[in-house]
Amino acid sequence: MQISQMLLALVVSSACATMAAAGTLRAVDVTPRRAGGVFTQQSLTDNEVKIQASTIELPDYVEAIPQTVAKWKNESSFPKALQLFFVFAWVFLLGSAPFVFPIIDNRPVTKTQVTLAASTVLVLVGGFYLFTNVILFQSSHFEGHRTLTVTECIYFMAQTITTVGYGDIGPAKTRGQIFVGLYVMFSLFVIAMVVEDFTQHVVYAASEYKKKWRREEVEDILASGREQAQGEQHAVNMSSLLAPQKPHLKSLYTALAVFAFFDITFIMFFTFYPGEGKTLFEATYMSLITLGTVGFGFFTPVTEAGMVFNAFWMVAGCSALVAVIGEFTCLMYQLNEYERHNKAESKMESMLTLKNIANGSDKITAVDFLQFCLVQSKKVDQDEIDNILKVFQSLNPKDGAVDMMAIQQASTPRQMIVT
């Protein structure tokens, strides 16, 4: 404590000496005195206090720190009908994902997906009730402890689900903190399954696109091969089937474009919306930290409209970033496979694989060729094909074929067999 007092006395004395040198003070007593626990500096000129407190100017880089904290009202300024619309839209955005994506992909909706959707809605609605009526929260934006408004609740739950966690709102009491912690863990499991459905939709859409692109590519190769010599045609076709193709960047560009849309609109909103008071660079920093799910909490929304906008954009923007990361990872894997491919070594390995499939025979059947292409293109593992063939042999084939009834009896209960 004595060291800190000496340092403070030195700072105050230096400041006063500088002011005196500039002509601001004429005679100054540089001996610090304690008054009410705070050191002050007094002037002896005319027995009047000339300096009552010393102000130290902060460096320029400290200007980025928000100087004031906006206080939020205890009641939402939005009409009740609009608040209910926000709640419905928020719940629908997450609760409908498990069965909306399969419908978009023309896949049947399973009971598991319906159960997941119902669980998601239950978690969200239960959270809305508890956070707006029961659990008390604290924030630098609050005057005391209170429950959340509807818009604050959407904003808080969006931070929880996306794991952004600004930290500007938190439970005030110990019991509330424990409950919110358990609620966060439970909701993460539910939301993880929703994200899984979204990821499956992205993977399915990408797979369908690649299949379409592959068909068009093979058709183009076959069309061009007809104009070449017969031997060259076979070489081109076999190469297109077995060698890894150079990956395209279109899927990654598409994912980046979607993410850029959410990021740019995020920046524009918090730059130009009245009341937010953020510069273009501050909004850019806030968008990257938010959509990247880091959420330092240095810049956060200060208006109700900003909280609502951020709640929806956090979910959509973070999902878009997940798609970008997935496409980038897939691209890196495909590039590595393409660059590792050695035509000479691959040809030798391919011939050995083909001989094993044909059991050393010089004749290759259509089934052998199909197995060969599936294994070489790494669409199916050889062990999986062997297991399939073992099941086929268990059906007692005659002349390389089995009756349709035998497969039906083996795959369905007897009461379901159609005769």
C-alpha cells in the first residue's frame, strides 16, 4: 500500500509540475494529502484549492472501448402481436428443421425426426416461459435483477444455442445459474441433432449435384470418345471411371457466397441502424467474432431490433459457416487424393485387384467389372462386397442365380410374404 501511495504521489506531483511550467499554476504544494480515502492536490495560492483532482488522458487505442452502457427497458417496446410473431418464427426456425430438410430432399420423414422436432419445440417453449417468468437475470444493461423480456429471451437463447455466449446477460441467482447450465447442456444435444439434419441436407444436396455432374461428364467423355480411335476411347472411359477427378470449386464458392450474404447484411445492419452506434470496422469485427461463434462480447447489440436481428442471423450465419468449413474440408481431401494419385502404380494395383475379383480368370463378367469399378473408385470397400456375396451364397444359388421368392423369404417375416 505504501508503494502505491508513493507512485500516486509521484504521478500527481509530475502533473502539477507540468501545469506550473506551462503557466497554469503559480505556486503549488506538491505534497499529496488524503481526503476521504482519495489523494488530492491543493494549491496554496490565495489559500484556494486550484486542483481538486487530477485527470489522466488515456492513449488513443483506448478510444475503442465503449464509454457508456445502454440501459434496456424492463418492458419490450414492441407490440405484443409482434413479440408473438418473433417467438413463433424463432421456434419454427429451429423446430421445423428436422422434417423440413427431408421434405426438401424428397426423403420420407421418420418418427425419430418428428420426435426430435417435438423435443426441440418443447425445449424452446419451456425456455421462453422460464426465462421470461421465473428465472432472474443480471446484466450491465439492467437496473437490478429481473426476468427477461421476449426479445431479450430470443437474444439470450440464440447465444446459448450457437455457443456464441457474449456474456452480457446471465442468471443472477445460484439456483438459476445451475438450472441454466443444465438447460444449456440439454439444449445443445437437441440442437446438435438439428445441426446434423442440416448437415445431412447439405451433404445430400452436394452428393446429388456431384452425381449429376458425374453423369454429364461421362456422357461428354463417351461422346468425345466416339470420334476417336477405338483404343483411345477405352482408355479415356476407363480413366474417367477409375482415376480421381480434379475437384471443382463451385460448391465451395456457393457456400462462401451464402456466408458472405449473412455476414455483409450483419455488418450493414449494425453500421446503419439508428441507436447501435457502431462504425463499419466495429460492425465487421462484431460480425466475424459472432458468426465464428467466438463471441468475445466486446461489441454487442444495444437496441431491441438489434437483439432480434442478431438472434436470427446468429443461427443462420453460424450454419452457413459450418457449410463453408465442410466444403473446404471436402475440397482439401479431394485435392490430396487427386495429387497422390500415381497413374503407373494405380494401374498395377488395379490389375491385381481385378485378378483377385475374377479369381485369376482371363474373362471378366459384368458383375466382376462392377465390383472392380466400385472398389477402385472407393465408393464401396472390398470387405463390404465380400459380405454381400456371402449372403448371396447363403441363398443357395443355382447356375449363378436365385429365385425372387428366396430373397423375399429371407428379408421379410412370413406373414408379410406376398405370393
